[in-house]
Amino acid sequence: MALINYNRSILTNLRNGVSIPVTSTPRRIMEFGLFIDNPVNFVELLTTVGWDVTNVETSTGQPNQPTLLLEVRMDGTTVGSTTQESISNNEDEPLEMTTKFQTVLTNVSAGHHVFQVFVSNTQPEQGDITISGPANVSGKLIRNS
């Protein structure tokens, strides 16, 4: 196996390096291009997003938690996604979370492809989500030699 191409998008490598509110409408936070020279390949994408939760809904006596949806899109089509519900800490301070996941694609067509990371809060009535960092995505094109 050989690493043929690599690229990445870095919003921040630092915890509390940015402050981007997340709503129910998907929002692009990162983007990069990757050139594929041969359609016999696989592409590994590694996405990391740090986020904070505030204003958690507690009217039922139990905290309800907002849920972060992360989507990785290639040329506008979702090719990987994950959701993570925040974990209650039963405190008034912001809850700090980090979500990391990998997407593996095989036999991606030759040519230039655009990869984007979108975020949304699937339960905004349960609380507020803010992207705080770290936030980065990397892509590797690998081919059998």
C-alpha cells in the first residue's frame, strides 16, 4: 500500500479556539479538495470536532440533551455521518464534548473531489451546541502498489 495523496482542513487545533453556534440547519465548517489519479483506491477521512453544550432543557426534571449531527460530503453527496447526544453532567457549567469518526471510501472515481464537513443540532429545543474546537478533517488516498 502506498500513500498517494493527502489533504486536510483545519478550523482550529485548539480547545476553545473558535465559537460557532450550531442550529438545526446544516452548516459547512470545513472543506478541502483531493485529487484521485486512479479509480482503484481507498480514501480514509478522519474527522474531529470539539463542541460545547449550554442551556440544556430540564423542565421534566431530567436533563434532555441536544444531539450533534456531523456529515462528511463528497461533491455534495453525504458519504459519512455520525450523531452524538451530549452526556449530562447535571451541572450548570457548559458541557464539553469531542466527537471523532472515520469514513472509508473505496474505488472513488478519478478526478478532483471536494470534501466538506457539515454540522447541525438535531434537537435544538433540548439545548444549544457551539463548535469550540479542536475541529479538523484529513483525507488520505491510498492505493495498493
